[in-house]
Amino acid sequence: MNEYRLIRLICLMKMKIDKTYKITLIGDGAVGKTSIRRSYLGETFKGNYNLTLGSDFATKIMQVGDLKINIIIWDLAGQPRFKAVREGFYRGTKGALLVYDITRKDTYENIPQWIMELLKNNRKQKVPMILIGNKSDLRGSLYKTIPSEHGETYAEELGLWSGFDVPYIETSAKFGDNVDQPFETLIKQIIKTDQMKTIASYLQGNL
Ligand code: G3D
Ligand code: MG
């Protein structure tokens, strides 16, 4: 972890923040996770990225209604060789952005494995999720692409399975298309889930 980022994280923790939530970007290698994170944070799109080595994170403060929320966005390397490193980083994840590349069918088919890896390493906790089909700028190009309906149908199935509303969102990290929406939708769902849990435990305590 880079020293500057660590200091920034400690400073943020000391600011008056109402809540801190950890969210995780997961999916196969090269689907565009780092690009989505960078694009959302207003960093410019770069071709020829350095490979994410194991894990990396960034933080952002969001104002949601009256709440000041600090989100810590973990970006995990998708390559199989980083599996052992990744496992330690899932714990405490409050929401996940599941990313596939619409030009690579295998990355879509691997999404269930990613969900299993998350569950296994996050105390079997189902969390709010967003399904992202990235590289939408390549639709209509020479690449064969996975139709949007496949993403939508699969997101619906995930919703039934998880008990959360799971939207399907197509993004282009390259052009910054739709990159804010998955983060904002996910954070709102996390806040709602958190509030419902608080109410439920309050009611239990008062029975
Ligand atoms: P990862 O973090 O999931 O491993 P990266 O993926 O963000 O490192 O991106 C992998 C490659 O896909 C990069 O290209 C990056 O530029 C490209 N990419 C990411 N998002 C998009 C997108 O929305 N559209 C297009 N066309 N390309 C994208 P390189 O050439 O560096 O391998
Ligand atoms: Mg990466």
C-alpha cells in the first residue's frame, strides 16, 4: 500500500464522517475494474495499465442526503494467481460491483465464481451487488458482444437469489459512460440495508 494513500485514509477516518463503507470491485482480469474506479474518481483513462497486483484501494467522500459517507473502494486483481492475496480483502465488504467485459463471454460466465469467492471470504454474507457490463463502446465494432438482455436477465436472477435489487448497468470506462451510476446506486442500497439492520436489531432489543 502506498504511504500517501495510507496517510490519506487515516486523515479521512479522523474527519467527521457518518459512515464508512467498504465496497469491492470484482471480476476477471482485464475486464476494466481499475479503469472504472479511475474513471469514477475523475482520473484520466489510461491504456496500458500496470496490472493490479493483488489489491489496491481508493477512497471517496460522498454526501447522501444528510449523511457524509466515506467509501473505500477495493480493486482486486482478477487473475487466478492472486487468489490467495484476494481472499484476505473481502472481509467486511458491504457491497460489490461485479464486472464483466461484454466482448468476452468467459468473463460473463465466470461471475458466479466471483460471487462464491466473495461469500466464502465474507462470512457467507450476501451483500448488495451491481452487475456491470463494461466496454460498451465496443458495441457495434468488430467484436462479438454479449447482448444487454443477457446481463439484465442474469441480474434479475441474482436479485431473486440474494434478496437485493440487483441492477444491470453497462459502462464504458474508456469514455466515462455511466461510471457514476453503479457506485451511487450501490451506496444507496448499502445505506438502506444498514438502516434496516439497525432498525431490526433495535426492535429485537425492545421486544
Ligand atoms: P482490470 O483492472 O479489470 O484488470 P483494467 O482491467 O482496468 O486494467 O483494463 C484492462 C484493459 O481494458 C486496458 O487495456 C484498458 O485500457 C481496457 N479497458 C478498460 N475499460 C475499457 C472500456 O470501457 N472500453 C475499452 N475499449 N477498453 C477498456 P490495455 O490495452 O491496457 O490492456
Ligand atoms: Mg486492475
